[in-house]
Amino acid sequence: MSAASTTPPSTPRSKSWTVKVREKGVEALPPERLLPDGQPTYVASWIYVFGVASIASLIVIIASGTILALKGPAWWHETSVGHFFNSIHMWSVELFFFVMVVHLWGKYWMASWRGGRGRVWVTGAITFLVAVPAALTGYVSQQNFDAQWISTQAKDAMNSVGVGAFFNLTNFGQMYSYHILLLPIAVVALVSVHVLLVRRNGVVPPFELEQRVALTSAGAPPEPNGSPQAPTGGGVPRAATGEQS
Amino acid sequence: MGFVDAMGAVFNLDHPAHTVDWNFIHLSVANVVVIGLMLIVFVLAILLPFPGAAARDAARRGGGAS
Amino acid sequence: MSLVGPKDRTKPWKGPYAPYDLVKELCIAVGVIALLAVLLTVLLSSPDDPPSTIAQWSHELPADFATTAAKELNGTSDTAEYGPPYNHSSGSVQHFIFLHPQRWLGVSHPIDTAEDYVVKPLETVPNDPVLQSALAEYKAAPETQKKEWSEAYAKPLEEYSEAVEEKKAPPATVSVDTTTGAVTVHTSGAGPVPTMMASLQSLAQSGGLEGGLVSSSAFFQTDYTKPLLFMADGGLLAERAEGQHLLGEQWGLMNETGSYPGQPWLWLYALWYQVEPMKESPNADIQVLLIMGLLSVAFISIPFIPVINRIPRWIPIYKLIWREHYREISGA
């Protein structure tokens, strides 16, 4: 076998956008940080599973929604298999909001925005707020009595703030397009940024107790094991005198 | 366009909802159940022990090898 | 992020790590959620109340249909008097102090209720010389005459509707044939309008009106605004909604048909509609949406809001969450 390299030659670094994007990406999220195989020992509560449960619910929503989209919007009214998948879609939405709100409660009571993680909170909050119209567009796309009622009532709210002029709840074609394409893209994009920020910053450390000594570097693994560095905060651990945030 | 009933459901929820009424608050029983379950699940999530304590103890004692 | 402020002394974690398989966790989570969704489906299924149709409306509530159609013709229905985005009236135009976004965004989905709901659908009815003559007479008349005719027809119907609602004896000027659903208004001075309305009722009962309203401008259509607004101007949808606890005063926007869970996450949005001054205000929607808009911005900004961002420190639920960690430290 030839010893020739199989990778293409690099272009001059200073000019290449590709190199710049790649280097920025790898710097922010080296593989061990993107997919670490360890977590700090304080990650020791069931409250931590509600984030991944939210992602799991979103996956089930999209999977069941994809099947409904494959067969078209009338299918679920006409066959029991269609109704079955519609039911899965509806219950996975209920589960999604259920676990997402429990996740939100947990993150609030842990003040998970600390240590430079403000954007994690912001992207998570916006995800929730975008999920609400994603659900609304689904409700008005059902093509049943519920859709008739919700669209004719909620249109007054949309119209009152001028949004109704370009977002017409009684326009099935528009609402269906928002529901199966535009808003899922928005939710998935927001969740992706949110998760990448969590991977970059690491899971927020516990509050320091008053007059306690923070766990020092004794026993901490070397860098390749995937120990993320928070972007702010001092480098050398020192005795805590009580944290104020 | 035919409409398939809530076919095969073990429990038929296709009847007008009962409501929980208090002062000016009127919530459907189903919604109250969901909200109540959320609170219960939140409390349980915080209180129930999380598996892997042995591995975490080993990491604390032995230097965190993964 | 420096916006959190200089007091945030959260230090990067330098302590130990334990093995944690994120990919396996995600797979398990997807399995559990999928299983839960299937279980709920098998146990409870999901609601699917069939939609109301204009044909049903004209059969089940013929007087209500006729009254609504008459009001569309004489421009006094909710849609006719709505305002933007449907027309230039002002019956449902909301504002908040100097904010008039509904008016600013203008008429983007024009609806002429007399033309769209009465005249144009009737023009599609073939082989009816009596109707065609009545239509011709109506269209040739000046606006004031049209208004006089349509009001002469609508007034007895409105009186009939009020009497039925107040459970009083209905006036003799309106008779409803319970077999055929035909509504006859005994009035003079209504010109060709009674003939037009009788044909409209037949067209509605035959099912021809919904198709006509949807595809009035094009063969392919996905916009149901016209038939939906027409039905919402009448009482059928509201009657069904009340039975399903979907009305505003029933906190309906949180609810689903049947006994299924609805949208419990809308609790705060629903709550504002039940409190003064929003409860009785004609501008309730814009008021509530502005409040929710502000609260949404606050929700996003919790990390940066003083006091709010301190509460988790003051109410130490975190001591329960991280109790194993704190136990370790106190033992160290």
C-alpha cells in the first residue's frame, strides 16, 4: 500500500474560511467535550434526566409527525392506524411539555445560568416559547371541530396585535406549513444550540456552601478525559468564602 | 371524510370533561391531573436516589478514571 | 457571560468525574418516552370530534343560519363589522393606549360579507330563473335600497333569535319548518331578499355552500377563512364549544375536547382573561398579549433580573439536589 497521504493538502491558513470554521469549531467543542464519557460527580440526581427526556420526547414527536406527514393531513381521520399515530403524536407532545417544564423547574432551582451559562438559559427559555406556537399550529391543522374552534377564537388574539395580517390561523395551508416545517426547524435549531452550549460550558457546578472548601484538583482527571473548562471563573481552585450568586 | 372513533381505547375519554372549580378558577380534571403529576414527579426526581453512587465514590477516591 | 455580573463567583469544576454514558442515556430516554406514548395511546387514544359543516348548521339551527346570513347581507355580522385584517370597519379593532397594530397592519384578507357569503354563492346556482331575477333586481338597486331590504328581512330574525335566547315566545313574523328546515320571514319591504335567502338556505343544506366559499377564487385552495368566519358568526360552533368547556370563561384555551388533557402550559395566558380589567375589556386580547410578552421577556431574562436570580440561593432546594456532593465535601 502506498504511503501517500489521503487527506487533501491544506490551503494557506489565513485565507481559508473552511479552516477558520473548522478551527473555531474544534476549539469550542473538541470531540471529548462534544461527547464526553464522564460527568462531574455532582451530577447525581434524577432531575438531570429531564433535559434528555425533553430531547427524547421531541424525537418521538418528530418521528410520529413524520409518519402523519407522509400520509397527508386527512389520513388520521380515515384509518385506525392513522388515528394510532395521531394519538402517539398528541401524547408525545403532552410528555414533551411535561418533561420540559420539570427540566425548567430543576434548572431554575439550581440557578443553572451561573458561571457564564446565561445563554444556555436564554436558548432554553426561547425554545419553550417557540414550542408554544409550534403546538398551536398543530392544533389548528387537525381539520376537526377542535381546529375550527381554536382557529376562529385565537384569530382574535393574533389580529389584536397585528400578527393576524400575515399569520392567518384559519388558513390551513399556511398553518400546516408552519407546523410541519418552519417551526420544527426552529425548535430543533434552538435545542441544538442549547445542547452545544451545555456541552461547551459543562453542567453547572453546585452552589458553594458558606465556609466550605471547594473540592480541589485532587482526583481530577487529566484533560483528555473530557473535563470541560468553564469560560469564566478563576483557574486555580481556592477556599471558598461563600458564594453570592 | 369518515371519522374513526377513539377506537380500541381501554378508557374512553370521549365525554365532556369534569372540572375543578375554585373561586374564578375552572380547570379540567385532566389538566389538574397533569399539573399535579408534574409536581409529584419534580419532587420525586429530587428526592429519589440516583444510581451510580459506587462509581462516583470510586471516582472521588481514585482520581476519576472513566 | 459578563451580563450575569461580577458577583457570580462560580468556579470551573476541578473535581472528579465519574463515567456517564450520554448516548446510552438518550437511547433509553427515547425508548421510555416512546413506550409511555404508546401506553397512553392504547389506554386513552386521542380525541377527534368531526368538524361542523355549513350544511349541518343550516339543518340543525336553521333560524340561526338565516339570521347570520341576513346579517352578512346587511353588514351587521361580527365579520362584517370586524375591521382589519378583513375590512375597514371597527367593531373588533383593539388597541392599547397609542398602540394600534391591528389598524397599522391593515386589511390583508379582504372579505365583503354581502358579496362573499350571499351574492356570489347564489350566482353559481343554475337553472333558477326566479332566483336569477331576484339577484338581478338586488344588484341593480342603489346601496340605500339594498340596506333597507336586508334590514327589513334581518330585523324579525334578530327578534326571533333574542326571544329564543331569552326563552320567550318567538314572534310570529318568523316561522321555521322543522321538517325541511326552511325559514320563512313574514315581512314586507324586503324586496328580493327573501327569495335570495330561501335559495341560500337550500344551497347550504345541499352542502354546496362550503365548497363554494372555499374555492370561490381558485380551483385549488387551502384557505378556510371564509367558511370558518361565516360559521363563527353564527351560534353552532359556540354551542358545541360550551358543551366541551372550550369557552373563554371556562378557561377554554387550556382545554381539549372530551376529557383529555389539553394545554396546561397555557395556564398563565388563560388566567389574565379572567381578571379585571381584561375580563370585561373590548381590548382584552392585546392587553393580555402585551402582559404575556413582557412576562416572556422576563422569563428569558431571569438570569439577569435581581432578586429573581437570587431566589434559588435563598430557598435551598439545591441542597437536596446536590446532597451527595455536599455530604462528600463535609466528610473530606
